[in-house]
Amino acid sequence: MKNKVAVVSSSYYIDIIKNLIWGIDEYIDEKFKIDNYSVPGSWDIVYKINNLSNEYDKFIAVGVICKGETDHYEYISTAVSNGLMNITVNKEVYIGNCILNVHNLIDAEKRSSKDKDSNKGVESAVAINNLFS
């Protein structure tokens, strides 16, 4: 468990997700073994991480929540963020939050580009490296 990281990603907005996972894979320290899990949407990430929290103590949550014409974005963003924080505190695990909360897909594309300085997957990998190396 010590050097294992579970990457739990949404399959929604898959091209953006693939770029975020690229950033994680490229920049995570090679001492960490990455196990990937896919769920339908960002809402489902919380459940999956909670379910895996007895097997792993390090996670990266990868998803995209994009604002639409209703308040749904606000509710999902808040619920997912609170859910991840509750798991972190109650299960004593680390969760790198690589869930993009954006107003449009152009913003998500910018935050998932293959430029290491813009890719939030890179930031999540570097956080794991710095905290656990």
C-alpha cells in the first residue's frame, strides 16, 4: 500500500481526462505504482475512492465538472469536494483533487494541455511526489 496510488477518473469528457492522466503518468515518481479505475462521472469518484480506501492510502481524483445552464454544476461541485474531504479526514487517506470545475470546456482544455505548466494532472503527480518522497 505504501507506494501504490489509485487514480480514479471519470469517463465523461474523455479527451480531457486522457490528457490529465497523461500528466500524472509522465510526472509521478517512478517509485509509485499507479492503479487506474474508471467511473461514469465525477459524482461516482467519491463512492469509488471510499470503496477503495482500505486498499490504498493515496489517491488522485480525476474529473471534469462543467457549468451548464442550471444549478447542477454548483451542487455536484460542492458535493464532490465535500465528499473527498470527508474521506480524507475520516479514512486518513490522501486524495489529490484533479477534478476540474470549469465554466466551459475551453477552460478545461487549457488546464489539461500537454504543457506541463498548465496540466493539473502534473500538479497532482508533483503533490504526491513532494508529500510522499
